[in-house]
Amino acid sequence: MITITHTPEAGTLLDGTTKGDGTNHILNSDGRPWRWSRTLTAWYIPRSRDTAPNLALITTTAENLRTAGHTVTVTIQTGHRSTAEIEADRAERQQDRADGLAAKAERQTAAAHNAHQRARELADQVPFGQPILIGHYSEGRMRRHAQRIHDAMDATTAAATAAEETHRRAQLAATSTAAKHNPVTVANHPDHRAERDHPQPRRAHPHHRRHARRHPTHRDHPARHRCLPRPAHRRHRHRHILGKLGFSSRTEIATWAVQLGR
């Protein structure tokens, strides 16, 4: 039996599928709205935590699965968590991700060392400067041996590069949460808000300035030099996001971040 559940903590999950049952073709249709998670061993909808359930997608998916002969149960839990709970859960997941990436970087580093040691052992089996004797009965064996050395060195380089990239991602995951909740960073938001509430007129396009220099009589043309203020839909979008997070202004976010930093 396939179950579709939605909770604020876990988001929208689909569990109960098996490999080869054909559900992947149904879930991957229409732009891949569902994704498979090897960590959760279940299907999920991206960015569905702490948001309203996508009832249209859930209903359509359940109907398509039932049409294909599967038994589907839908459970939806409404409600919202507090901002403190959301941030604590996010920080815990971020730390788990950083720990997992760090462990993966260590494994890749060990694999690079092993491959390099293997290449050195293969190279030590041949006297230094020994050429491949063309036409000799040992030519084929020596070429295969040289190829094994090259393969081991290529594996060393690939593992070392992957370990460096994974280590970079681990450091980024470990510091992103702290950087996000830096009181100085968050406290600077009211200044940006004041700039958005009182936008400055944009400068004229360089092409228009060049045209004005070449044609002095057109300098006062309103259609060429009229600079409109920035649109206000961004301010409405920010207020909508603040409302969903439980804040009424960015000042409250700054105050909360300063208290969190203590």
C-alpha cells in the first residue's frame, strides 16, 4: 500500500513503492514534481516543509496511482510550527549534512592515498628508465603494466579532486547556518528596507546619454530621460514572506537574531 503524508516537520512524502512497480513513471511525469531521496528511502516534494500542502498535486498523484491499480492512502496534517522550532530543525539538518560531507571527504582522501600507493608499487616493479622493447616478447606485458600505472595515477587525481570539492562543500554547510544568523548581517536589513521604501531614480541608459550629447535639442525629451522608481511588488513580497515566518517587520528579525547570537 502506498501512503502519501504531509506534515510541517517532514513535508510531503510518498512511501510504500517498490523497485519495478512502475510508480516512477507516474511520479516523474509532468516535470518531475516528485523526487527520490536515498536518505529518506521515499519520494518527496521539494521545499514542502513548513508550507501549505499542495492539494492539487497530491490529489492528482493519488488518482493516477489508483488508476494504475495501486492502493493509496492520503494523510494531511495542517498547522504551523514556531519560528524557533523551524530554525532549530534546519540547523540540525544542516549540521548532519556537514558531518556527512566531512566523512565522505575523509573516505575520498583515503581512496586517493590508496590509489597513489598502488601506483607507486606498480612503478617500483620496473627499473627506473626501463624502456618498452619494441618487438620483444615482453612488449605486450610491459604496455599493460604501464597502462595500470597510468590508471592508478588517474584514479589518484580523480579521488583527490573529489575529496577537495567535498571538503569545500562540508565547510560551506558547516558555516552557512552561522553566517545566516549572524546578528550583524541580520541587523543590516532595516537599512536595506529603508532604501527599498525610498528608491532612488535610476540613471539613464548609456545609449540615451550618448544620444543627448550628439543631439542637444533632444536633451529634454521626456520619453528618453524619464527614470521611473523601482516597482513596489518586491516590498509586498517581502511582507508576505515575513508574515509566513511569524514576523511583522525586519526589525523583529534583527532583534530575534541578536538574542539568538547571545
